[in-house]
Amino acid sequence: MADDLDSIVKFTPDGWKFQVICENGSLPLQGMPKLENTFVVAAFLPSNNQVIPKLTIAFLDDERWAVRVRSEHNVCAANAPAKESRLSGQIADLQSRIHSYQNEFLNWTRTNSSGGLSVSVFRKFCVDQEEAEDQFLQAIDLVEEKGWNG
């Protein structure tokens, strides 16, 4: 996986952090890929906020590539808060703020999903790895230029 995503890390501006959320089905949460050679990797700007936006690039069980903007807890997904401690309201609020500030996001599909742990804000399914990496880097450039939510 590291070899596959080396170009993304190399071309990402300073200040961004990367996090492997799931690899080879390592995280048994709803929506995470479960098969060998699948993964979800996030890039984010470090923050002390409890809920933050993240960009993700994923190779899914159905062998599709996906890129997403997500509203998530500011912890590693493997250390996610217990259900009764989740900040669902803050997750939804960040999703709404990003939607209102970024009316369009690189022609990705706007999503209105709901959830307690994290939610998609925008997403795009890509035809191949090259398109996914290009879209991911364009998303980082857009966030660098405009920010997330004013």
C-alpha cells in the first residue's frame, strides 16, 4: 500500500497528516472494506477540535476506487468513542458547515448520510487508481486554497 500511495504523500503540502484507517479488513466497522488488498487512508490537517474533516482514498471490496470528504471524530477509528460518547450532533454540524461553505466540491457527489461515528460529506467513485489519486490531490489543493468551512 505504501508504494501505491507514495506519490500522494510526496505531493501533499506540509502540515497534512496521513492515517491508515483500514487495511485488509482490519477494522470491522460498517462501510469498511473487508477483503485482502483493500484499504482506506485519510489525510487531514491536525486540530484540537473533537470533530474534524478528513479526505479519504479507498480501494473497496468491489474493486472500485473512492475518494471522500468525511466528518469524523478526531481519533483513530480503531479507538472510536463508545456509542454513548459519540458526538453525533457535532459530526452532523460539521457536515452542514462544509456543505454550506463548499457548495460544490470538484464535482463530487454531495452526500447527506447520517451516523454517529462519521459521515460522508462529498464522494466520488473513480475509474482507476490514477483518477483517484488525481482527485485526492485536487481536493487537498482546494482545501489549501479555500479551507474547509470558513
